[in-house]
Amino acid sequence: MKRSFTYLLIALCCLTVFSALAQPVSKRDKIDALRVTFINEKVNFTAAESQAFWPLYNEYNDKIEQARKSFRQQCVKNIDFTTLSDKDAETYLNGELSLKQKEYELYKDYFEKFKKVLPIKKVALLRRAEEEFRKELIRNIKANATEQ
């Protein structure tokens, strides 16, 4: 009996230590996981398509996020739009235009890459699924905000 209790106590201590060391899952990671599930359901990839597509899609999203992060670091740092000078406003808008252009160029490049690994109908379904996911995410955020 005493031996069983000792083993149980050791197991509980180990479990506590391991759970304390576990990395918390960020909101971004949760959203990314939901996006993958949502897109998989809507587009219905085959195993081969999925294996070829997801590394490209992740690369595309990483580049988009990198461009947005760069824009935020360069143009959005502590901007007070109520006291913004004309020159600073123009700099901000030019930066935003550059970001949109970069996003478009990346989409155009990856559209061609996606067409090489997916049938064109699934590329179209992907685009629709991304938009539906974005709308659903916004709906959920609004619903959660009104509940709190």
C-alpha cells in the first residue's frame, strides 16, 4: 500500500512538472489550427494534394505575415492619427500601399504555385474557404465580445 502511494506521488509530481514546462498555445496557433481544419473540410484535399499544398500554403502565409509585421514596425509604431502631419500621413499611406502591393504579388506568385499542385477548381475553393473562414472568425470574435 505504501509502495503504491509512493508511485502515485511520483507520477503526480512528474505530471505537474511536465504540465508546467509545456508551452501555452497562442491565440495565433489556435486560429491557424482552426484555419487548417476549416480549409481541409471545404476543399477536400486528397492525401497527395494535401502533402504538396500545405508546405506551400504555410510558406505563403509566413511571407504575408512577415510583410505585415515589417509594415507595422516601420509605419504603425505609436501613430496618433489625430495629430499626424501631412508628411507622416503620406508616409503611412505609401507604406500601406506598398504592403497591399506586396500581398498582391505574393498572392499572384503563389496562385501559380498552387495551380501546379492542385486542380484549378480546388484553388478556387481554397480562395472561397479562406474568405468564409475569415468571416466566421470575425463572427465568433464579435459573439465572444458581446458575451463578455
